[in-house]
Amino acid sequence: MTTQPKRNPETEAKLYNERLTFYHANGQGTGTAVQFEPRINQHPGDRYNCFFLDMAPQKTVGRRGEGEPAHATFDWERKVTVKLGFADISELLSVLDGVSDHVGGKRESLYHQSGATNTMIRFSRHDSGGIALSLSRKSADSDEASRVGTILSPQESVGLGHVLRVGLFFITFPGIASTVRT
């Protein structure tokens, strides 16, 4: 019989609430921030084993020069979020690995529905060598969609591919993940 180690919520928060974030601010205030957060089952009752993808529009433009410098900020209150499971991550990796030019086959996007909200994920190779990524969310009670997008550099795309590949392993085999963390 094996015993589970004692849980320490402070340590768990440090270990398990990590995110990969790309900030793409610009001087016009039309930039985007992108976050990929792995959610691996930490406890038997959890129902995650996925990545959450958040994209937020730029809120303010950064300042340099006179006065105190200020970084650009992003409007996380207006973020668009989508949950990525095994099939979604596999689609993203097929683009990152050069197997496909875009996700979703002929539709060129992935479609998610959660309650009365629809989200479209576009993820495709870009002429720059990087990846074009956008999310579009529309609620059934609204005529207007929320859209946010950016282009990941070739270097960001390579790093993201490695993170998603490792994450895919751990969300597929969460039992192994729990032995690695202890």
C-alpha cells in the first residue's frame, strides 16, 4: 500500500498554476496577450486534463520617455477562453510540426460550443514562418462576436510546440504526472 504525501496548498499553487504567456503589445493599442495553461488532474475528483487558452486584447499603450515608463496592459476581463483537449492539441501540433497548414481540415478552424456560446479557433502557418492564432467567441444572445488574434514568431512557435507536446503526454496519462510531481 502506498501513501499519498501530505498536501501543501501553497506549494501546489506554485507548482501547478503555471502559464505560458506571450505578450504582443504595439504602439496602436491593438496588440494581444496569449496564455496557455496546462490543467492536469491534481486530485482524483478533478476533471481537467487539458490546456486552457486565453487571449486578451491590449488595453493600454506602453510609455517611454518623459515621466515614469509604463508597460502596456491587457484587458483580461474581456479575454476569450477555450478549453483544449487531446484532439485540439493534436490539431495544433500538426500545424506546428508542418503536417498541416491549418487546423480543422476544410473548415480551417476548430469549433467549440459551451452552453449558448460558440468559439472558433484559427491556427495556421503564417508567411513569416510563425503561426497565426485567433479566437472568435459569439454568444447566442448577442449579434456581435468577440475576436482577438496575433501572430506567434517562429521562435515562440517552436517553444509552444515543445510545451504542448509534453503537456499532451501528461494530460493523456495523468497517473504518471502525479508520480512525477511527488
